[in-house]
Amino acid sequence: MEVPEFLTQRASVRAYRPDPIPEAHVDAMLAAAQQAPTDASAQLYSILRVKDRKLRAELAELSGGQKHVLEAAEFFVPLADVYRTRRLLAHRGESLGAFPRTALHFALLDAALAGAHLAVAAEAMGYGICWIGGLLNRVDEVTRLLELPEGVLPISGITVGVPAERPAPRPRLPRRTVVHTDRYRRYTEEELEEAYKAMAPITKSGDWLKVLRRYFAKGGAMEARDAVYGRAKALAGFADDLGPEAARTLFLRDIEAGSLGEAIGWLLKHGWRGVLFSESEVWIEQETEAHRGEGKTPGEALARAVETAYPNEG
């Protein structure tokens, strides 16, 4: 059976003609997105369509100066979204359960599937698309600009437009490196070298390691994104040990923490010699002072202690 050519020959498009997309075509893309699979019918996602040019320009800059974010006819931001589900439950007198890790998992999955369906529908109609992972470079600023409520996180961006280029498909790993049968198969040294060889054309130098090092090695772009993403995740209510109010208290005092452990680490690095926990309270101590906080969770109690230690910050 033949797979449609637009799938087998697809490539990301980063140059677009100024032609607008008819509203009927946008509606068709969004309809396709809404038909994506979703767990338990919850549809833990939203899609934000960015039409404001000034806002689009700011997002382009936050994405690393990617001009196609501004130049494409359309720009969409798929969102992991449990805010709507919380509101729906409250509307009928129910409360959202406490499952931040699982909520984030399924919300990310739903948002990615919806975004993928939108993108495939656009390509099937002859448009070009490009996923914009750079939108997460400053996910905290993106969240602020888009006025996202607690329970909502952007997962990426998607440009859509009439292509001004027809790039060739980029190389992919050998299928046997990606597809496993029954059980995960560990890689031989020869297979790893085969992977590097297959991906070599992706760079002018023929060295795929340069790409992996830039993004994924120690000191790479993903490390830089991770701390910002962790804070944004906690502020959105997706951290299991640091609630959004506690995360906000720390954020307003420039304490870089997306988890309880990171908050403790920050305090110890900034002159506090000890952080002591009991059942419902926390003490943070220095040589000459100590501050106590109470709360229903360790994260909440720590935030209260921080408030007394830094009363005039933020």
C-alpha cells in the first residue's frame, strides 16, 4: 500500500509567501486537530491561534529570532490544558484530583496529537509547516505574553503558510535503530556508527555530533531550557512537590526553583546553613537568624518561611 507522497516527502518549511490562508482552510485544519485521539475523552489541550502581529513578533524573538514565526500566514500554539477540565468539574460541583504528573503527561500527549493532526491536515492541503521548539527557550515569558492561566503550558509552536521553498526531506535514522520488536534491543557500536552515518547529511560538515552536542550534551540548549521549563511547570501547577502558590512566592523573590529540591538547593547555595522539616513546618537557618513557615505541604511551609526571610523582595 502506498503512503501519500506529502507524508513520505515532507520537510519543515521556513520560508513563506505572503498569501493568506482562506478561513475555510484554517477551519478544516482545526477540525482535524479536534479529531485527534484523546485519553478518556478529556481533550486536555487547547490550540491558541496568534493573529496579533506585535505579539507574533515578540514570540518570534523569544523563539530565537525565527523570522518565519512572523512571516507565516498562521501561527498556532498547542497548549497542554487542565484548566478547562478543572472549570468543567467545578461547574458541576466536583474538584480536580491531585495528579500533577499524570495530568501533565496526558495533557502533553493530547496537545501533541492535536498539533500533529493540524499540521498533517495543513500539509495535505499543500501548505508548509514548521514546529517551533524554540518557543520553549523562554516558556515563562511565553506564558506571560499569552496570559495562560494556571494549569496551561505551551508545548511548541506551529507555523503554517504557502511555501516559498520546497526543501528536500531531511535524513532520518535507520529504521532498525528506531523500531523494536517485543522488547527494547540494546545498540551495538556498529549500529551507533551507522546512525551517525545516516544522519551526516543533516549538517554541512557531515558531523551529526555537532547537532547533538549543541542541543543535548552537557552545557547544551536543553539544559538551558530545563530550569526555565521547570519553573513554568511548577507555576502552572504541574509539579508534585511544589504547588503553584508556593512556586509563585519563590518566583517573586527571584529564587530559581521548579521543585522542592531545587528550592532547598538555592537556599543552601545562598547562605542558609540548614533547612529543617517537621510534619507541618519548616525552619530555614543561618548563623544569626532563623525563619519558620507552616503549611499543608512541605513546599507550602518552605514558601512561608521564605516569605518571612525575604519580606520586602519581589
